[in-house]
Amino acid sequence: MNKVVVTTEIDVGLNEALEEIARFDNRSPADLADQAIRNLVEERVATRELLHHGLSLIDAGNVKAVDSAAIHQWLLSDEDDFPQGR
């Protein structure tokens, strides 16, 4: 795998916490930073794909409206089934 070096500034306290975690995990701070960046990029790519998919459904007219109050009630409940759209 081709790699590049990325240099950044972080707060002293953050660096101390990173080094402590690295020692605990028996990894280098650079390994942890690499993993954190990977996780961030994967999450953002997945979010972007989800948004594009949602927009394509809207463009195709394949969406149903779900009342925001029903969603709020669902979030506060123990129900697994998402509220039905109309």
C-alpha cells in the first residue's frame, strides 16, 4: 500500500491522552491516528452514499412522508419497527 506522511498540530492535552491510549493498546500514536482517520473517512463516505441514495429516491418519487412526531415517539420507545409513511 502506498503511504504519505501527514503532519498536523494537536493540543498538548490531546497528545498526552493519545500517547496514554497508545501505551495501553501497545500501539503507536501514529497507528491510532491512522485508524481514527480511516474511521472518519469511512463514516463520511457512507454518509455521502446514503444521502445520494436518498436524493435519488426523492427524484424518482419513491418516498413516503413520516410524521416527525411519530419519529420522535418511536425514538423514545422500545419499538423496533419504524413508523409507516403515508
